[in-house]
Amino acid sequence: MAGPAVDRRGVPEGVRLSVFAPAKINLYLHVVGRRADGYHLLDSLVAFADIGDRVSVVPADSLSLAVAGPEAGAITGLGEDNLVMRAARLFASQAAEKLPGTTPFGGALYLDKHLPAASGIGGGSSDAAAALRALDRLWHRPLSSRALAALALELGADTPACLAARPVWIGGIGERIEPVVGLPPAGIVLANPRRALPTAGVFAARRGAFASGGRFDPMSPDAAGLARALMARRNDLTEAALTLLPDIARVLECLARLPGALIARMSGSGATCFALFGDRATALAAGALLARAEPSWWSAAGALMNAAPPVGEGCAQPGGL
């Protein structure tokens, strides 16, 4: 019996490719220097949570993007400045250069948006990275892994780590990533006071000397040990973020008081903060308490991930997500 019809790149017709775009969490973040061009040099332990957006794509003759989901209102436009569309257009351009004479690279992209914008958890970068992974599969992997990573860096310093979408050590401006072995299971609660905090402004407000690196080995086998290791480290952008948005102090205080919280800290340049827990169930219970206590905040609960989410297949649904 003949199998399903496939398009010119080997993807079955009518199949939607879908990639989870997880929240990026800086478990610690040290600013260790600054380059001559103004970019700051970082040392960070980055993990990803099972909380995030989802990017899907179906075969199409041209590139397009539709956005839905509870945080879709934060997406101000779908033009050249949209990071998912920038990723798609840049990928298509580089693929066409590598494979001249092929049919134009197209795809109808759908973004199911759940993470708040400009919040220190890499929402836009993770969405762009998920789009790259989905289009890479849709277009039958036209670029090498190294070329795809270089493309990710062109989109932003956070995007290479988001392309990996697994626990990594970060160096340089974000382009140097090394896998983390043995990150322990841990629950997590995220909270944001519904205030955007532009990354560039936070870095500009940072004062003081540069830090040393904070990497540690071996990795603790449990969340409590991980939290103890993190307490000896910090987020070097917290003080600057607090000067711009004092509300972060209350978010950190509320997270630290949740039952079972092991450590509370700001992620990235803020304003999203997180608390770690011994397991997912404890985090879910704590997250429910926080949501009832602070209904005006964005909050979510889940667990840290130890592997990149797969590219999934499903039936295409006419009309969007």
C-alpha cells in the first residue's frame, strides 16, 4: 500500500510540525566583562522549564505568521521586527543561497503565545529558536548544525542557548554553550509583575566591578543541593533591575515565602523571577497559592527540563492553531 503523499522536502502533506518553546531560566548570571563593542560577557547556568510557547508550521508557498494564545496581545506586529519572522526569513535566505535554483522556501507559522514579552525568560528568543527547529525539519535540514547555530546567534545572544533548549553553561555574549550533565529534577514557579523591562536598559544601569565565573562541579543529585550551590552565586543584574522596577523586590519576597521554596531569584534581566522546589508537585501547589494571592501577576508552575523538546508531528488544522 502506498504511503501518504509528501511535499518536495519529504514532509507528509497535511502534517503540522510543532516545537515547544520553553522559558529560559538563568539559574545564576555573572557579568564577567565587556567587549570593546559594548556587549557584556557572561557566565551563566541556563536551564529550561516545561512552561512556554509553541511554534507550529505547515507547508506553504511563502512565509507567514499568525499568533494566538493568552499573551498574543504582547506581540506588537508581524513584520520585519518580529523575531519569529526574522528567523524564518533569514533561514530561508541562507538556505536559498546554499541551494540555488530550488523552489522558494515557505511555511505558514503559528505561534501559541503563553510567555510574557520582555520578561527575562527568553520568550522571543525561544520562539525564534523553535521556529528554526521546525523549519529545519520542514525544509529537510538544508543547513549544517554549525550554520544553524551561527544563524541563531545573528538573531540574538540568547538564541543559541534556546536552540539547544537543554541545560547549558553560557559564556561569551551567549554564543559559547556547553552541555550541563546531570541537572537534578526540580520544580519551578515563575512570576512577573506584568511590567516589561528592556534588557538594554538593565545592562546600562548596571554598576560595579565585573564578577568572576561561577561554574561548579560536580552537579548536585537533588534540587536542595542545587539550591545550596546557587546561593553562593547570584544574578549580577538584579540590583540594576530593582533601580528601574522596584516591584521586583516584592515578587522575590512572595516567591521566597512559598511553601517548599528552596531559593528565589530573578532570571536574566528581569522582571520575571523564579523559585525552585524539590519536585514538580510541590511547585504546582505553591504556584496555585501564588496565583490566588497575586491574580494581577503573570505566574506559572512546572519543572525544569533535562532534554530538548522533540519536533512533533500532527494533523494540520485549517484556520490556525
